[in-house]
Amino acid sequence: MIDPRRRWSARHSLRRAARAAACLALTAAIGCPKVPTQTAMMREEPNVDLSSATLQTRAFETGRRFNGRIELAADSIMRVSDSATVRVRALHWKVDAIPLVQEASLRNDPLVATVDLAVFSIQQEQYFRSGDGREAFGAQQPIAVAAAKAVEDDAFSTIDESVKGGSLSPVARERITTWATSHPMRGATMQRESVLASRWDAIGVGPTTIAATAGNIDRTLQQLSLRVSFLNETLSQQLRWNTQLMLEEALRAPRGDSMMAGGADVLRNVNALAVGAPALIARERAAILAGVDRERALALADVDRQRRETLQFAAEQRIALQAALDAQRVAAFADIDRERIAVMKSADSLAAGTIARADAMARRIMIELLVVALVTVAALTIGALIVVHRWRATA
């Protein structure tokens, strides 16, 4: 029979193997979710190794520099120009271009924001150099062209700092320039197309995993903070510029009654703008918070879905593991039974062989004893006969 200690050791080894396999299965099934540091589009670009937060901050700061350059150039034109028309166009430049910069720098995907800023800078430079705005400022046109060129250089400097090797490839720069040239700014209000017009996947919709959803929420919160910063910096300036624009247009009226009417309209518009500004800010805040709430609800729903899928997968793995363990247990006990039967047969065979050898040895010993006894009897008989014969002869 098999030693009970050996059977207990085999069962203990099976239990330890089962525990280790279960731990490995649960670890592979559940894993450790990690919030991605890059968006889906950034991960598709091998030359970009920055995190989305870093690139978003760079795009925001680049947009702020754009606004500063545009404001300084427009103020310079207004300061040196004697033409009321040129001064109004300089005001329009600030009023129209700065919101475009803000929208470009706050795209949902920071990679798209960086590229869209570059596209805007090219469109603006071509607009003032050879496009619809080439005669907007008269003798002061070189100021606008130089400022637009400085904005373009700043945009590509940001891109160079954000890619591996510290420089954008000429092929990539040519592709951006070609797209911007084929989509120029139009009209007096600088209407433009962004890169979203040709790349709808540039909205930044990535994988719907828990980690990717959490990353989208982080970017949404960061953009909320940046948008509020832009609003704080430019709201008062936008109000002042629009007021100046309305006053300039009113003062250009040829008749005195038109001037008075324009002044009254200006005051009404300023009052309406001042009264409506808090409501506008409140609506923007409510819209942003509603967006955050929607993202949070989607994230929670996705987390719950992932949890259910994980639990279902873990249950399936547990069932499969239990079935595998049962099969291993049955196979192990079958092997143990076969070994036991083989050992018992071997023991029986050994015992039978031992008995046979002992029987043969006993028979041989008995035969040898019988032969010795016969020889002894024969010797005694012969000796007795010799003694009797001698005794008769002497008698």
C-alpha cells in the first residue's frame, strides 16, 4: 500500500498549484487600470512623447502670446494712423482674431490645438500678405504682416519644442502649409476653417475604457480652468474694444442727428452688454458644468459596465479553473490508483517469487539431508557388518 504521507503531500501540492493559478488568472483578468497620459491621436504620432497636460499648457501659453502680439500690432496701427477706417479695421482685427486664437488653443485634443494654432498663423500671414486683408491697413500694412509672421514663427517654434529631435520635419511642415493655403481666411471678419473641417476624428474621441474616460475628464477640467483664465483676461478688453468700435462707427456718421442716435445706440449697447455679461458668464459656466456632469455620468456608467464585465470574466475564469482543477484531481487520483495497483502487483509478484525460491531451497535441503542420512545408514550398516565378520573370524 501507498504511504498516507505521500498521498497528503500530493494533495497539498495540488492545492498550492490551484491557489497560484487562481491568483494569476484574477491578476490577468482585473489588472491595474492606468489613466493614459496622452490622447488617442497623440499615441498615434511616434514623434510626440509629451503628456497631454504638458502639450495643452504649451498650446494655451502659445495662444496667449498670439493675443499679445495681435493686440500690440493693432494698437501700433491705431496709434500711428490718421485714417478712421484703418483704426476701425485694427479694432476689428483684435475683436475677430483673438476669439479665433482662443478657440484654436482650447481644442479638446492638445495635438489638434497645437496644429490648429499653426494653421491659423499661416492663414493670418497669407491673409495680410496676399489675401483678402492685404490692403486693410494702408501704409501700416507692414506692421500687420510682420506681426503675423512673428505669430507664425512662434507657432512652429512651439511645435519644434514638442516633437522628438527638437525640429518638425520639412515634409510635415509643408503638409500643414499646403492645407492652410488651400483653406484661406475670407472676408473682412477673417472667417477661417480649422483642421477639424478635414479631420473629424481630431475631436479627441479615444478608447472607451475606464482609464481613457478618466483621461478625458482630466482634460475637460483642465480646459475649464484655461477657458476661465481666457475669459478673465479678455472679457474686459472685449467690452472695451467693442465700445471703441461702436464709438468709431458712430463718429463716422455725416449728420449730427445720426451722431446723436449713434451715441444713444452705443450707450444702449454698452448697457445691454454690461447687464448681460453676468448672465452670459453664468450660462457659459452652467454649460461647462453640464458638460462635466455628462462626462462624469458617462465615466460612472463605463466604470459600472467594466466592473460587470470584469466580475463576469472572473466568474467564468473561476468556473474554468475549477473544472480544470477537478480534471487534474481526477487524473491525479487515477494515477495514484494505477500506481497503487502496480505496486500491489509488484509486491504480490515479489512475494510469490520469494515463496517459490524458499520452497525450492527447502526441497534442496531436505534432499541433501536425506542423502546424508542414507549415506550415514549405509556407512553404519557396512561398519556393523565388518565388525560382525571380524568377531566371527576370531571366535
